Amino acid sequence: MFLEEYDVIVVGAGHAGSEAAAAAANLGSKTLMVTMSLQNIAQMSCNPAMGGIAKGQIVREIDALGGYSGIVSDRTAIQFKMLNKSKGPAMWSPRVQSDRMRFAEEWRMMLEGTPNLDFYQEMVKGLIIENGKIKGIRTSLGVEIRSKSVVLTNGTFLNGLIHIGEKQFGGGRAGESAATGITEDLIAAGFEAGRMKTGTPPRVDGRSLDYSKMNEEKGDAKPDKFSYSDLTVPLTLQRSCHMTYTSLNVHDILREGFDRSPMFNGRIKSLGPRYCPSIEDKINRFADKERHQLFVEPEGWKTCEVYVNGFSTSLPEDIQFKALRSVAGFENVKFLRPGYAIEYDYFPPTQLKHTLETKLVEGLYFAGQINGTTGYEEAASQGLMAGINAHLKVHEKSPLILKRDEAYIGVLIDDLITKGTEEPYRMFTSRAEYRTLLRQDNADFRLTPMSYEIGLASEERMRRMEHKLNESEKMVAFFKETSVTVAETNPILVEKESAPISQGDKMFKVFSRPQIELEDMLKFEKVDAYIKENNLDEEIVEQAVIQVKYSGYIEKERNNADKLNRLEEVKIPENFDYHKIKSMSIEAKQKLSKIRPVTISQASRISGVSPSDISVLLIYMGR
């Protein structure tokens, strides 16, 4: 049936698997996506949304690299918001509310339109490993499919166990079977495995809710979009979300089910996501809080299904129902399905290289929740990088590794393989030390050239990026070269409570003041005329304004990054024996021997390795 050998086999068709398959196929590898259900490609298993704080930056990075997530999100969005707009641009984070059914459909249509990509529906039961190299996969029907590389993107399906109160049953997602066999093969090959937990809230019938008792949450008055390409356009029509709150009465009802909660009676032993706790965990940990926010999110343009964000739970279904009926606006709520928790296998990511290839088995890559992450965006970005690097390795080309000052994706992967994780890892802006450089507005500047070089980002994307870069640089030069008078400047400065100038000055200096915003700049006739004469769009103007207003911060951070990147150039021999360094701490020797950092910079980020250990290592290496 499968006589040909594939270049890349992707196991799983969630967000990680979809991006991995698209990347490898678009780069030219003969690719096969294997999934237990072709009807469930790119399902939004939890909330119907893409982006958010730090996650929105990741989606824009995926798009800048030539991935599909940004395009699919734009085409299936029902609401757009730019979060943190009151803060500096390093914190701005795009987010869309998505139409769940259209999202999955759009992903499938894009994948089916991708050359070099085949599909097969069946459970992968095992891996074919020979002499430390991956050679293919084995399905539940005993079919062997050979390949030069394999990307595992199994999500929550590896030995998945669903919990609802005292009930538990095998499953990778509501209504879908768990996957068995792969974990056992990997452990036999020498891998270390662990268990993690995540959860999801009930889905309810929107027709049974009273929205008049809730706060309406509208999208942006002037919505933006994720993709840098011209394949999508901003929304012109949006659907509102709503917000309501729990109460002390709701909390008391929830506590009635604690004795039957798998969270508290010992049935669930694994750790869940710290930053997305279940409702029972919230009222237990924050007992002093009288209420918690609940975001009421429609699942699409036309469906009545509603997602109750903030009410993730594994409590018994009768308690879930009784408690929700005590929430304002939910008095007559009808359930479509209860919330549940799910435990699943993962593999500590310290067992990976920066390419996401495993250290133990050549040609085998892990991406997504198998690495201990949580979130569609984190999974999609790993899938993209695993798909890219699987293709590059098969075709004997240099890998693509993103540094911490180049992308949030670089931060994510470096954190995982250097520090590991014992709880589901979620990206935050605070995890990135260079977040002024890693803004959502400049992901194309940072990443499109390197993606274009390997053949993934299209020439059209590259031309658009170069046009935006050139025009924004010209506008910055215009600000630096053009003067403004006292008469035209001081009325604006006084209005914004900024010190007036005593003589004419360059626009760049005046516009650098923190009180001065774009609307103030546009009051100067020269600026308005320049924009119109050069037919500049909002994206170019915004980019120029950011470069002017934050030039000092950007330059300082760039210098800091360059200093630390010098340590990235100091390579550590692959089989270096740390135990022969007598003056190094025992903990450092153990951690360094386990993780096997590639550079001194990576070694310095390992938990338990001190600056003095790094100094000793540098001296020993003759540096």
C-alpha cells in the first residue's frame, strides 16, 4: 500500500501537526500526515481563539516564517482585539475570537491544497527504530510506512485519561479515543516519560443565556489582522463576547463537589497549567476572593454553542450544572457538554536538540504538548520548526535555529530544552528578555528573510517586507532631517502637558517625547503631506513611529543582545566530560551532563549552573 518511502511523516493533525506537515511539504519534502480522524484536523480542543499575550506575537512569527496559522485565523475570525494597547508596543498582543468549525475547515482546505502532502487515517501504534535512527511508523492494522524522518505531535492523546468527577475513561479528547503504543516504544528506546494534566470548561447553549445581565465585550473599533500577506483582510463585522462573574454562592456550590473531585481526592496526580487553573483550583487557592471573571465566548458566527472561559473543571457534572445556574445570566443555562480534565503522557523536552530532534533517535522530532507545552500557538510554532528542520536534515542542509533575541519561538524552544518543564509551559512576554526587539509589529523584519533563504517564505512576502522596511526607514529619516517651528509645535506640546521648546528643532527629537502620539504628529502639515505623497499605509507609518519613539530602548536592548550572543559563538564539544572539572559544583556537573548544552550561553541558562561554574568551564576550555 505504501511502497514509497516518505521524507517526513507527521503523526497527529492538531496545530503542531498541521504546521509541521505544511512546512515540510511546502519546502519540497514528500510528506505524509497520519491522524486517527481526518474529520478533526486542526480542532480547537479548548477555547475558540488564537493569539493573546505573547501568543499573538507567536502567531505573527509563524506567519512571517510562511506558516498557515495567521492566515487561517484571519479568515475565520469573528472578533479582533489588540491587547495591552495602553502599554508600550513591546506588550501589544493581537488576539482573535474564532469560528471553531470554519477554523478546522479552512485548515483542512489549505492542507489539501498543499503540494507534496498525503493523508492517511489510522492510529500509529509504534515506531520503527533501527540502529538509533527512525525508519518509519507502524499502525494499529500492522501497516509499516517507511520514512527518513518522523515528527510526533500527539497532543493529549498519548494514553489520554479523561476525568469528570469520579468517572474516568480513556480518550484523547471528548468523543475521541486515546492513542496507545508510542509511549511504550519510546520508553523502550530509552526516553524518560511523565504525565501532565489540562482541562476544559462546559459548552453551553447560548440561546439559554440572559446577556442583559452580563457586560458586553466588543472587538476593536478598527480591527487589525495577523497575517502580513495580502491573502487576508481585517474584519468589517464582528461578534461580541460577554463577561460575567462567579459569586460566593457559586463557590459554596462548587465546594460541595470537592470530595468527588479528582483534583482533590488523589485520582489526578499530574500537574496542570499554573496560569490556567480550574475553577475549583481557583476558589481553593484564592479563598479570599469573592468572585472570578467568566468570559462568555461564542464558538462561531451562527452556532448557538458557547464556551465558558474561566470555568475549566473536572467536578461532577451535577455540581457543574448547579453552580453555573447560580451565575448571573446563566440562571436557565442548558449544557451541550460538561467540562472535564485530561491526563496524558509527555516527554521532558531536555531530551531534545534546538532543532526539536531527539538526542536519542536520529530523525525523530517532537512538537507540541508531547514536549510539555500548553496552547495552540506554542504547539503550532514547534510544529513549524520541527517540520522545517526535518526537511532540512533529510536534504542534508543546515538547520534553522531561532535565537532568543530573534523570536518568541526561539525563547520557547530554548526554555524547553535548556530548563525543561514539570508543568504545562505557557508563553508570556515576561519570559523574553528582549521583548522590545520581539514585537508583534516587526516579526516580518526578523524572520521573513531567513525563511525566504531556506525556500519557505514566498518571494511576494519578501518583497512586501522589503517595501515596508524601506518606506518606514525613509520616514524615520524624514523625521530626522525635517525641522518644526516653535509656533506650530508649542500649542501641541502645551496641550499634551509637555515642556514647550524655545527654538525650532528636528521632528525626531520632538516626536521622541513619551507624551506625543501619532495623532499629535499628524497635526503637523508636513507629516500629513509626506504620508499622502508617498501613499503610505498604516502599517508603515506605525512602524516608523515605533522606531522614533522607542529608538533608545531598542538600541540598548540590541547592544545587550549582541553582548550575550558572543557567548553563543563559544561552542562546547559534543561529548565534553564535565565530571573531570574538579572545581565545578556537583549539581552543575549533573545538569550539564544531562542536558548537553551546545554553547556556553545555553549552559549559563541551565537551572543550577552558577556564574562561577561558567567561569570555571571557560577557563578549562582555554577561553
